[in-house]
Amino acid sequence: MVLAFDVAGKEAERLPERIVQALRSDEVQKAIKEALDKEARKLMEAGLSGKAPDPKRGETVLKDLGEVTFNAVSANVGKQIEHSPQVKKLE
């Protein structure tokens, strides 16, 4: 039981480093790019329809992009932790 707490403590110390690694990963970059592409398509479609852009749309875009990024980073960090040597020792 003590070993599990030690591993959790060490992983918590490495969390900032793991988040940076996740943000730089191809997986997270792809998720961000896809989210931006999706929003760009929506904006282009709205522009072609002749509708005036909704001023609140920018807020929604940022919220959606933040959510996609958070989910992708969380999944990547989870994988990093699962594959760490310290966690493998616990299995």
C-alpha cells in the first residue's frame, strides 16, 4: 500500500512535465487541429450563407477548443502514467 502512495506522489511531481509532453504529442496536436478545422468549416459555411457572424460564437469556439484540448491531454497523460516503470511495478 505504501508503494502505491509513493508512486502517486512521484507521478504528481512529474505532472507538469507530462502535460507539456502531452501538448507536444502528435495525438494532441491532431485533436487540436481537427477541432480548429471543424470550427473553420462552420465559419466558412456561415459566411457563404450570408448570415452575420454571431458575436458569441468566438466564446463557444474557445470553450469547445479548450474542452477538446483538455480531453486529449488528459488521455495522453493517463497513458503516460499507465506505461511508467513505477506503475508497471505495481501490476
